[in-house]
Amino acid sequence: MEEVDDLLEELCPGLVARGEADANRICQLISRQLDTNRAYRFEFVTLSPRPGEILAILGDGHAALISRPITEEDDGSAITTIAIANDARSALLSFESGHEISLDAAEVARRLREGDTGNGRIPVDGAQLGRRIRELRLEAGLTQAELARRTGIHRPNIARVEAGRHTPSLETIARLATAIGVPTTRVLNKG
């Protein structure tokens, strides 16, 4: 039965309730998925593992690595906090210097539509991401079966990702990258 739970969790990330406390979280997730403007709202914003970059994931699943300076107001000091606004249309970045700037989700979405992701980064969509993961897996000399063994992700699910039929969560991308032996940010680079 545990294998079925794992499969459901992989196929429906964040939508499996293991108790009453999960119901509110799932309702919020479904509400965000039904939002017709989700492409203009942030789902997640964080520091990239590589210095000088911010990773922004929009509500529709597209993501961008944004190089610093983010705006002319970016003073170059360390980012201490990132807070997504209640409406998720912007994120406030606070710097060690005390300076703050706002990152606009609509502007990030516009840059993605125009292909302006900066420094050779690719927007994250299922097809491009799948091709990139397959390319890196083959470079590492791994089969899908070996990658499945290393990650604990079922081989058919890896095949779905590589075929572009499923866009994995950031956590799953990180698991795949670690198992392949590359940094997560390398998966998001063109090469």
C-alpha cells in the first residue's frame, strides 16, 4: 500500500491528504490552480544555489532564474528576506543594507514570454525541461532504471518527465539533478 501512496504523491504533488490538516492546504492549492491570472502570480521565490541569482516560479509552473542586479535599485548587498505579497503579484526583497525592492510577477511573466530570461537560462516548461533532464542523464551514462533507483521515483514517471508530459516540482527537479550528479541550476541552463 505504501508504494501506491508514493505513486499518488508523485503524480499529484501536494494534493494527497494524509489528515484533516491537509484539507485547507489542498483547497488553497486548487484555488490557485483555477485562478485564470496565475501566470501573473508568484508561487515561489528564493535565492538560487548559484550566487547572484533569484529563482522565481510563477503560478502556471513557468520559472526563471533572474540575474542580479534585479533592478537599478539593487545595491548588490546580500538578500536577507524574500516575502511574497498576499495577492502573490509581487515579492519584496530586503537587503542587508536595509534597502528593499519589489519584484513584479507580471514583469517576470512578460520576460519569459519574450524569451528574455537572461544569461542562457531557459524558461521551465515540460518539454524543454524533459529534454534537458534526458540530455544530462545520458551525459552521466545513466539509464532511466538507474535514475529511478537513485531517486526513488518510479521509472514510468521519469519517462513521463523526459517526454514532456509532466512538469515536475522544484523538489523533484532537485532530486533528479542530485541523482544525475549535477547542481539543480544546471538543469535550468541551456548547456
